[in-house]
Amino acid sequence: MTEPEMAVISPLGNETIGARTSAPRPDTLNGKTICEMWNGDFKGNFTFPIIRELLHEQFKDVRIVPYTAFPNSTIRGTPAHQREVDSQMIALAKAQGCDAVIAGNGG
């Protein structure tokens, strides 16, 4: 009797990356530029304005670049497409002088 053939599909997908360390956190947000980035999920159009208002109340000298200044980040599409969108967002963040990024706000 012949053993049946089996196929196994990895739950990791086609591509994985290693863990990275986080960037150092600023001591204060006063005088800093904060960029909002959104992937189009979980009502960022409602939550970001609230977060923005709360930051302005606590840090009078903070500059916030809204999520609308960036393309939506994506978890969809091919890894190559995701890298292209990431590259665009990084270049825009550098051009805006971002000191920190809000990249997630619930969900």
C-alpha cells in the first residue's frame, strides 16, 4: 500500500522579516512634528481628529501632519506592493520632518 501524498502550506506566507528594535522615544512632544499614518481600517477618520485635539491640549507647541497627507498604509497586496507604499510613506515622513509617527490607534 502506498502512503498518500500530503501538501503543507506555511502559515507564515511567502516572506518574513526579523524583529527590529523600536526607535528611541522623545522626552517631550513640545516642538516636535508628529505624523499620522493610517491603513484605512478602524475609523481613523474619527479617532485621529480626537487624538490630534488631545495632543494639542497637552503639548501647545506640537505640529501634527494629518493622515490625509500620506497614502494609506496597507496590509493588502503583494509584499513588493507593501514595500513600495512603505517607501513612499517613509520618504513623505522625512520630507515633513516627522519626529514621531502615530501608526495605530485601535482596532
